[in-house]
Amino acid sequence: MNLQLASAWLERTHVGFSDIHQFASQCRDAAAASGRESAALVLLAERAAAFTERHEGVAVSTGVVDEFLAELRQDASALKGASGASDAAFLEALNAFAAKLAPAMVV
């Protein structure tokens, strides 16, 4: 998995919690191989895992899942675009996504 594949995966119309959990695992596994996009994949994995953990065992409407996926899709797209632009743009996008993610990770 890389940012291109992650973005393509996020274009799915319908996904469930198990799909989101699997996406997080695939991103984590791909990030284990050192590469330029590893940090982005870890952040995407953490965002997906945090969502599934937060809502585990609770009935969640498809609207909530769709809203989450739309946000994650935008974040992945921004990271992918920045990665193709320059190292500085990619680092800036990583920092912005990490800053956005940080409050959600603190419980």
C-alpha cells in the first residue's frame, strides 16, 4: 500500500468497520517498509484505527461512516498531492494532518 493505493481504497462507496480496520492494518504494514510515505501511512492508519476504536460496539449510522470516509479521503488526497509536489509541501501536509489528528488521539 502507498498513498496512491490508499486514496483509491478510500474511494469505495460503502465500507464497514471491519473494512476500515483492515485498511488501518494494511497502512501500518506498508509503513513498516521504510519509505518516503511511511509517516503518512502511519497517520492514516491511526486515524482509521481511532475511529473504529471510538465507535466499537456502538450502533453507528452509515452517515457517520460516510462523513468519516469523506474526511479521510480529503486528507489522503492532500497528502498524495503534496507528496507529488515537493518534499517541503509533503512535510507541511504531514505536519498539518498530524496536528489535526493529535486532538483526536488524546482521550
